[in-house]
Amino acid sequence: MWESRVCLFVVLLGMGCACADVAVEPSKTAEPGLSYGTTAELPLPKTILFSASPEQIIADAQVWAQHGVQAFFLDQVAREWCTDIWATDKKPWTIGESDETFQQAKRANESCRSIGSETFLKIAFDHFFEWFNDAAWGRINNNFRQFAIFARDSGCNGIALDIEYCGEQYQFDWPGYTYAGYTREDLVRKVRERMTGVIRILYDEFPDMVFLTFPEQEFSLGMVIHLAWVEEAAARQAPGGIHYCTEHTYRNPNIRYMLGHAWACNSLFQRLLSPRAKTYWKSHCSIAPGIWPFGFNYQSVQEPGMPLEEFRQGYAGSLMAGKRYNWIYSHNCYEQLAGRKLELYTGPADLQAYLDVIAKREVILSPPYVTVAKELRQMFLLDYSKELGVTPVPRFVEPGSMPDFGLIPVNSLEPTKVAEGWNLALQYFHGKPVNLQKLFGAQTRWLVAGPFPCTELSIGHTMVYPPEQGIDLSAEYDTVNGKGRWQEYAAPGNSMFVDFKRVFTPAEKVCAYALCYVAADEECPAQLRVGTNDAGKVWLGNTLVYDYPVEGSAYLDRDTVSVTIPKGVTPLLVKVCNTEVNWGFVLRITDKNGKTLPNLRFLLSPTEQ
């Protein structure tokens, strides 16, 4: 159906691809030759705006309805789980009808109800939870009770919980987990217990609420939270359902990947839910894809985040996969999306064309995609690899080697390997120990040097710093922090990822090097399997064998390059430049089937025994 020059994210012991260059990921390019319009086969969902304050909704609800938006995440009322919602008006002694924030929210909800729009009180998880602290949970549970009372009595249609911002805590290797007196499995049980308590409180006070949650959590403790909520909703047969809002769809507009991601989310839930909850999931729940049309990484710009055709296809895909809702992330473009302050817009394409896409609400009319969308809306668990050309598989991601899932081309992996990957990821999810380092044989012992300046990714990537000019283990380098030398690094715990942030500061707009030596008794063919965050290079001996010049996330076996390992001891040098957030790489050397080579040894010096 399609071809790609890109090395896609292959996780298990399977096939890779050799990359001479890096092209745009297929998920970020529009599928050509498609027709758009409306069809009775796919009734359109309501589009939610993220987000608006009560004052904005009162002023703009009708304006947004004219622009194709019929629902809102109600913001600036309850910022996060530790908020006293009755203190938002700076008068914590006013509760209920006398509370000024409540009065504003009630007027906003009345405005929406008069035109058929909906509102959802949005609450974020910003601060870390103390899962085993009973006293803390007394207050937490009371806060959620007040959220539900406020949302119910002010006239909201439901509640939206954004659990993203304390996402570090959803990883089993989060530094706050000491495992003193409890195991990983105990932690899973406690998280499930606490969040079951939260959803019970919300339903006790607001039984008919529509419940939305986001973003995707894959195999993390965040997924334990989402599953607890679906299980309790199923036990109560809650009429409003639970609707899973996705963020991975923000900038992956290709229709096959939009539908494929909904398929992947549905597959994961159906593998993890109880039989009763699976039935409820199919009958009451839905996937709600999100789109981020403007800006990039929260920069203060008013320009499109993707070309018009990509936005058109992505938005159409979100309407197709969203049975009940899709949603728009309006960071830094609220006014422009409402058709105001257009003089601030700086994009190359006509802004009105983007606004027309949202207002027209057109879907893709190609029969195969319409059929897949209809079935996905019904939460059927079918195999759509033939129709979409991709299939969902688990993959292991930086920096803690925690599994998530992604889409890879059909036939990239043998079916048995895909099944093995799911089994391994599910063991991890349930808190069972999995020795990923031993299983995959990634190289986790290195010498590292840096950080060197990298004000722009392309400049730092091409700049030849001293470690590239010749290896000298006794050398002293001029770094961002003054003089620096090679130092030993070993990946902690179960991680396969070389995390430069653990070693170097600053960790943004910089680059660093890692060095080890490969010892082989005989020359042998091999595969270098590597993923870097961000731009990376790898030299085997004096030969540049890998060059990835753009931003990217580091996944196990993301890219695969065929190499020949010389007889004797050969230096292996890695360079990684970073823009922001995560920084490092994962690397292993295997045979063509992804198995480790027993005749190879990795050393920290040419003479190490």
C-alpha cells in the first residue's frame, strides 16, 4: 500500500531497516488522493475546545458554535487535584450558590445549554500523590467530592481529568519509589485502590456525569488509573460512559495512523479490562482524538503546527475515529481559532483555510477508511492491518525503558514476536520484574564526555568536537562547564537507556559523547540497533555508520543499520545532541534476527579484560 524510507520503531527481536537518510515520518504526511465530505454512515461527534474559562465561554459560546465547536473543557476553576475549588474566588468561606466562581460557571453552563453545547469541569494531576499516606488521601478524596458537587450543581455535563503532569510518577523506577516494605505489585494494587476510591466519590455525587480522561498512558501506572475508572464505571453501569482523549494524534495526521492509533488504544484496553468492563467499554465508551493545530512545544507563535493538507486530513481522521467527541488543543491560538486578532497570525498559508476545515467538519469518504472508522467506533477488536498497512506493537521507550505501544508496517515482525512483545509488556504492567537489560543485551556501560554547546540542533550535529577528532582516554576537554574528562556511566536499575541527564548539566541545547570498545574473536556481520534523542551519530572505528540529524525519541531498535564488526578491539563512539527534555540513546548490536552475538564483548578500554 505504501513505502517509507524512514526507520520505524521496531521493538522486538525482528526486522529493521538500514537508513542512509531520514525522511518525514509517514504518520506526519497526508495520504494523497482522498476525497472529503460528509456521510450519513459517520454521524459527526461534538468537537471540544481545550480550554476556556467561564468568562470566555459566556462571551464566546455562540461564536465557537459558528466555528464548529460544541463543547468546552471548563478551565481556570479547579486547576488541579489539590485545589480547594471553593477558594478559587479568593473567598474560601463561600461555598455553593454564594461562591463567585460557582456563579460564573453556572452562567457559562447555561449559555452552553441554550445552544446545545456541553461543558466538562477540567482538573489536572499536577503534583505527585503519596499513594500510601492515608491521612493525605482523606483530604484528596474530599477535594474530589467538592469537584463533583461543583460540577453537578453548576450544570456541567461531566468531568475531565487530565492526569499527564505528574507522569514521572507513573514509572516504576521513579526515584520517589523506595520499595521499602512494598513491592511493585503492591504499588499497582495501591494505585488501583486509591483511584477506584476517587471515581466512586465522583459517581456518588454525580452519577450521570460524562467522564473524560487523558492522555494515553500505555503500560504505565497511569494506565492502572484509567483501568480502575473504567472498571468502576462498568460496575455501576454509569450512563455517561468514559471517553479516552488522545494526544498522540496531535501532530500525526495521516489517516491510517489516526485510525491505527484508535485501534491500538482499543486493543490495549480490551487486553487489560475484565470481561464485564470490556462489555461496558464497547457499549458506553469511546476514543476522542485530539488535534493541536497551532504552535509548537508551547512557543509563543501564531502559526500552523502542520501544513493545511495535513491538518485537513488529521482533523477529518479525528472526526471519523471519535464516536462521541473529538477535541482541539488551543494553546496560544484561542483568539485566532475564534476568528479574532488575525493580524497576529504569521503562517504562510491563509488562516481562514484552517478555520474553514474546523467549520466544515468533513470526513474522508474513501470506503475502506469509512468502514474501519465505523467498526472502531463500535469498539470491535478486529485486525485492520490489511486496510491500514500498519499494526500496533509494544515498544520500549526512554528514559526508564518502560513499554508503550506504537504502529509499525505490516510484516515488519513475525506474529510470534508481536505476541512475545505483548506478553512481556503486560508482565511489566502488572508489576512483575522483567530484566530488560539481560533480555535484550543493550550496551549499558560507557565512558561519557561533555556537555558541549549546541545552540541549534543542526549546528551541533555537524560540529566536530574534540572526541570526534581522535580518541584519547586521558584528554581534558573544554566543555560548557569548564574542563571535563571521560567518566564511567552505567545505566541504573532495569533501564537500557543511556541517560545523559543523569550525568551532565545543563541538559538542554547541548551534546555529549559515549564511548566503548567492541571486542570480537573473528570478523562478523551484525546489525547496529539504535535510537537517539535527539540527533545522533555513531562511529564504528573510524567509519560513520549512523547519522540521524533531527529531533526524535529513543526507542529500542528504532533504527537498524547493517555493519561488519572487525576482528580485534574496535572503538564505538556515539554522539547525541539535545534540544530539550529527554537526552540520550539506547544501542545494541545483534545478528540479523535481533539476537545478541555471544562472541562480542564490550569494554571500557582497549586493554580491559
